[in-house]
Amino acid sequence: MPRITYIEHDGTRHDVHVSAGRTVMEGAVNNRIPGIDGDCGGACACATCHVYVSPEWRAKIPPAGDLELRMLAFAQDRDGDSRLSCQITVTPELDGLVVRMPESQY
């Protein structure tokens, strides 16, 4: 089972195993990781699961689609590493993925 590291804005790390086929957001919600709310339940209808994915992982994750990009427009503190964690499906290749959370979700 792939291991995902979630890093809160204050630097607190949470290393959890997430089943392949689940999303990074589901991994956070199911493991009660603070900082990822997932208010829409993963429907890509909000931006409360906003994370930062470092450049070295981008090639292993499919690019954001149009709907995700529109929802990211609502994300607070968006930058070039911003993604919605509900749109990142965990695969064995993502073992070791590290995502960082913004200071707050909007």
C-alpha cells in the first residue's frame, strides 16, 4: 500500500498508507489529517482539499483537468504546485508522495 506524507502548514508531518485507487483527499479524510477538509466529498466542486505537490512528483500525476483548474481559482494561496487532492488518484507509483497543505482552506 503506497505511503503518502501530508505536511501541515506548521510543518507537522503525517505518514499514512493509502490504498491504491483511493484519492489523496480520501487518504487524508479517512486518517483524520487536519488541513484537508474535502467538503464536497471529492466531487471537484470546491477547493477545500487544496495541496501543494512538489515538482519532482508532477510527472507521476496526470495534469489538472479544466474542472480542477476552475475550482483551483477559488483556492487560497494558489501557486504553480497547487492541486486538488480529490483529483489525485493514488497508484503504486505514488509511494512516498509528499503533499503540503496551505495555511487554510477556502
